[in-house]
Amino acid sequence: MLKITGKDFELVQIKNSNHFSLKMLSIINEGKTNERSELKTKLETVPLDYALYNIVMSRLNNIDKTVSIKEFLDLYKKEIEILEKEISIDTI
């Protein structure tokens, strides 16, 4: 099986499948004294391209302004480039 990790996600290939389980970093008890970050399952049994799309879109959710389609695509491409640089791939 294949395991792909980044700074805020983990993708694990489903056994005997070409689909993945996606876990993303979530803040638990935000703003409280026992605040912590942990990986929580976001998607189960999804194709790799859809999982990567979800990672990028979750990072872009912080955009708090109106943008043109060109600006959005530029931001999307930039996030893909960042993702490519931070990925670590292991077999498990």
C-alpha cells in the first residue's frame, strides 16, 4: 500500500484498490487551554485526483475576497506547486 503525507494531510491507499483515505489536520478545542491538532478522516475510498483536489481547496478556503477566475486559477496552480514540493511518499 502507498502512503502520501504532507504538512497537513495523510493519504493512505485502500488495500487492493486504486482509491485512498484522506485525513486532514484539524484543530481540536480551538481557543481552549487543551487545544491540539490531529489528523481526522475527511474522505474515504476516493480517487487520488479527487483527494488532491480536496487538499488544495481546503487550503484555498481561507481566501476572504472576491477574485476573478484567472486569479483563482493562479492561486490554485500555486497551491499545487506547494503541494508537489512538500509531499513525502512511503510504502506501508
